[in-house]
Amino acid sequence: MPTSRYSGYQSFSYLEPGRDYEQYDLSADVDRLTPHDLGLTADEAARTERLLAENVVISLHDHPVRLPRHARTDLLEWNRGARLAYGYEGLSRSGLDAVFDNLGWGACETRNGWKWDDVITDLGMRFCDFAHQDYVIRAETVADIRRAHAEGRLAVVAGLEGAALIENEIDRLDVLYGLGVRQIGVAYSDANALGSGLRETGDGGLTKLGRRAVRRMNQLGMAVDVSHSGDRTALEVIEASERPVLITHAGARAVWDTPRMKPDEVIRACAESGGVIGIEAAPYTTVSAAHRAHSIESVMDHFRYCVDLVGIEHVTFGPDTFFGDHLDMHHVMSAKWGVEDTIRSGPAFDPVETVSGMENPGECFRTVTGWLVRHGWTDDEIIAVIGGNVLRVLEKIW
Ligand SMILES: [Zn+2]
């Protein structure tokens, strides 16, 4: 297995910071936090590293950019500039071979973002940065992911959390596919012309336009995600889709009762479609009654529940993390985009400073793999949930 090809590139280093663009004080993408201690023996740690190195490891949902260190003063302006530095070095040490990077946040002005121009700006800016280095490649096929693994590179899959930006033009899905997008969520928490989001109290289900969009995404070979959709909309998307449907980042409502988590019925339907659920780890999402302080332990309570419910072949991880202080970001975003209301509507949880072990894209898969090794899961089971299941599903969707 080749070691990482990363050779030190930093985002936008083809420009002169301060002269060509405004520079912010950014969070480090390596060695920012003390690693979570799983108490692994030397043999268990070695087995963890071997599993990460030898197998295809895929994050089904993350945001691998470096947040400003001072979110409360810098975040919104930094975001509007769309010049979001990638955590290349952190990613190169993460064990990941592929990551679903959910774009659309960069450049967005409005509540929820995802206006057409904003997304095109974000996409183009990200790909422009990628074009100036040779460690990250754009993943448009399963072969790209396998190549990244074989060559010590990272394959980045461009995804969008919501489809509001297509408005009522189905052909925009073709345009997005042509620009490299391979996964789109139906609705990002608020309802749109396709269907309802999880924040809505009345879910009218998948609209006729939404049905046409699902059909087109099937025809294009673009993954449909229902992570932020309402329950009825999610079920109707799964019913309408001829290909497996993804829940890229969520958890089980039976474990933690918030709208952000999925009821058994939706998780079962996703699995029956041939899809997978990626277990989420953004702050205060996958908490559990047994672990009210969000950490790897509560995340794995959701994992175990989903494995028991639908079988291990339908479960994976979509941690949904950034390089930087996610809680600080939520605080700033909630005023503008309303990201916290669905989380706060659930049971009381214990405050944490970080989701220990699952705080950033550099550490999540090492923590998950180590946890599984420590808790007696077999190599085959671990290989499936850290990437094998996603590869199998993408072969059917793309
Ligand atoms: Zn999300």
C-alpha cells in the first residue's frame, strides 16, 4: 500500500495572501486536539492501522475545510468569499481514500444558501484549488475511488445537501452532474419544490416535480440523499427511486428522539432499497440516553442500533465534521441559517466542548476503526462499515 502522496500543498498557494485575497486565521488541520484515548493495546492499534491502510475507507458525508479560528467575528465574511481552504494535510493522515464533500455552504448569502450562483461559485473555487495540486482527485466514478486507494491519493466526491438550487428546472441536475456533482439531498431541512424537509411540521411528501427529479437522478447515475428530508418525503423518494437511496448522515430516532434522526421505518426502507445509512457525528446530533455527552460512545450506540435493525451491510459513517470548532460555527450559523432548532427540540443533553474522537475529518475513521477493533468486531465487518458497503452501493447507483 503506497503511503500518502500528499506533498505539502496548501490551498490557494498559487496566489499571494493579503494581496490577491483576504486571509483569515484558520484552524489547524493537524494536531489541534489531543487524540481520543480508546485504550487500545499495541496489537489493537496495529490492527487498526492495518485495516485503514489495506482497505478502501470512505466518509459518506463531511466538510473537510478549515474553519476560521474566530468564528464569531470571521465566519460569515470568510464563507461569503468562498475561498475555503482544504484540510489537505489532516486528510492525508486520516486513513480516508474518499470523502463526500458537501458543497454549497461557501459563498452562500441567504438563509440555507444553495442558490444556483452560490453553488457554482463554491464548486468552481474548490475544483480550481484541486487543479493546482496532485494529491486530491475528483471522484466521478467508483474506479476513481479505487485508483485513489491504490495510488495513495484522496478521491473527493462533490455533493450537495439540498436541491433547492435547481428551482423548477430538472435539466439543472444534468448541469450539476456535468460539473462533477454525484450526490444531492432532496430537501435541506426546509421544504422546497421537490419535497419536504425535516424541519417542517406538515410533510406533503414528494411532489410531482420531485418525482421527475428522482427519475432524472436515477437516469444520470447521481445518488439521492434523504438525510435532511421529512419522513414522508424520505419514504416516497425511496419508493420512487429505481436505485438505492442514501441516508448520508443521520442516526436513529429510537436512540435519540429529534427530527434530525430517522425513524425505524425510514432506515428499513433505505436498507430495502439497497442503500446505506451513514452515522452522523455533528455536535448534539447522535446523542443517546446511555451517553448524554456526545462522543464516539453515543455515536456507536446509533451504529449498533442500526446494525441490529437492518444488518451491518446497510450501515456506514458520514461524520459531518469540519477542521475547526463546529460548536462555535453552529452558534454563528444558527442565527442566520437556523441549524440548531431541530437539535434543541429533543431531549436534554450534556454540554461538551468537542465530540470526543469524532471532531474532525482527520480523526473520525481512525477512532471508529479502533473502537470496532476494541469491541470485538471482525475484520470483514469493519471493512464493510468503513467503506466496503458504500463501494457496493455506489456500483449500483453511479
Ligand atoms: Zn447536513
